[in-house]
Amino acid sequence: MSGNTPTVSRPRRWWRLITAIAVLLTGPFIAIVMPLFSKRGREGMVRWWFRRIARAFGVRIEVHNGRVLREYADADRGALVASNHISWLDIVAVNAVQPMRAQGKKEVADWPIIGKLATAARTVYLDRENLRSLPIAVDELRKAMRGGSLVNVSPEGTTWCGLASGRFRPAMFQAAIDADVPVIPFVIRYRLADGRDTTAPAFIGDETLVTSLRRTARTKGLVMEVHVLDPIEPSKAANRKELAAMTHAAVRETLDRTQTLPAMDHPKLAVA
């Protein structure tokens, strides 16, 4: 980790990891009792659980305009929530603000505990190596949103260091057009307490999840900054490609406005 990035003591790092494991182990119990509660009650439990995960890692959550998602959820109005993709923490960011269904890569299903919870939450899995599965995933998303569900997607298709972002792939935006629901851009930014952007939570390349977890646990003053932008109606775009470009532009403008000089934490992204 870069010397520019503040870190916590070794005992604090281990305490964070142990606390995070303890919170994760409560997940299956929460999944069992959730059917006993109302929709609002279930959402509250999920929100609380994901916020506890963030707290276990010493991450502070800062939300801007989160009421937009709560209003849609309370009214059972469907929407495609499109977010930039940086880290495994992204799923924490989304569900700590507003629990919702998601489209994820099939590998998530095999993650310990989180994979079982994601499956229980009716995640729509996509095999990125098999393009024939794409129409099925798009149709499932369409049905979910038409039924009044918020669905989160990461249209970049890969994680980024957080200081740049890739083009939004248009395929999943077809589901919003077919369901006639808006796209809500969801911007995730990770920074330090002093305002500098950090790549500490980034999970890219061939590194393991454990490596990313340990790097996150030792970072001091990590802030998960979330911006929920105004909905974009599908009627404003001529097709899915244009809708994807409009959404990406909104996300990129927010990142350009908020980002500051980076603290390079990821060893593969550090500069000499």
C-alpha cells in the first residue's frame, strides 16, 4: 500500500476482519427469518446488515439524494439502477442505501455466505463467457422491473480502480426500455477522510477476494460516497445504446466533479 495512504494498526486490522466475519455469519439467520417480516421490515433488516458490514471494515457511508430510491421502493415502482463498478464493496453501497435485486456475474453465487444471500435475494446471474445467456438475463430483468422491482446492474462489466471508468455496455438497458421504466444512475466513489480518492477497495485483475478484503481492512478513514442521480426516462433516448451513453455521461460528470488527486493504494495501479 502506498505510503500516502493512512493505515490502522495490525491489531485493529485483525479486529475488523474478525468483526466482519461475525456479521457475515449472521447472514443465513437473517435470510431464514426475513419471510416473517413485512416488505419494509425485510428492507430494514437488509439495510442494517450491509451497513454493519461497512462499519466492521471501518467504512463510513455518505449518501447524497438517497430519497430517490426510497420513493421508488415505497411506491413499488420499477427502475434500472445503473452503477459504476469498483469493488466487492459496491454491493454493500447499493444495499446499505436501498435493498434491491441485482444482476451479477455467475461467480458471485460461489462466494462464501454472500453468494447464498445473493441467490436468496433473487440475483439474476449472467455467464459473461456465454453470450447466449444474455437474452435470458435481460428478459428476467424486464419482468422484475415491470413487476415493480428496483434492479441494480453494473454495465461496465468489469471493476475499475475508481479513478477511471469504462463504457457502459448497452445490453441491460434494453430491459429498461422493454419494461418502460427509468434508469437511475448510481455513482460510487471511495475516498479518504481528507477527501482524496483511494483505490484501496478496488478488486481487479487476478487478485483474490481475500487480498482485497485485507487491504480494505487496513485502510484508515475510508469513506464510501454514494450519489443517486435523477432518473432518466427511456423515452429520452432513441435506443439502448444512446440510453447507456446518457447514463454513463451522468455518472462520469459526477465523478469528474467530485474526484480529487488520488492516493494510489492498489499495488497494480501504483506509479513509480
